[in-house]
Amino acid sequence: MNSDSTSPLDNAPEDIKLAVDLIYLLESNEIDPKVALSALEMVKKDLEAKLKQ
């Protein structure tokens, strides 16, 4: 493999990169999907509130 090669994610939008990182974090820590979804809903509500400020 060439050292100049890039990952397909290198040019991906920031939200895609973050989603991949979050999925990896959840899976590598064996977080129950129901717990993850509940936590993500809390995060979503928090971020939406910050956007309204």
C-alpha cells in the first residue's frame, strides 16, 4: 500500500466523520443500543437547546 493513500473518510464531511467515530466508540465499549439511543436523544435535545440560544 502506498504511504500517500488516503482513507475514504479523509474527504468525508465532518458530520460523517463524527458519526463513524461515535459508532466506533459505542461498539468498542459494547454499549447497549437502547442505552445509546436514549443517551443520543438527550444529547440531541441539549444541542438543539444550544442552537436556540
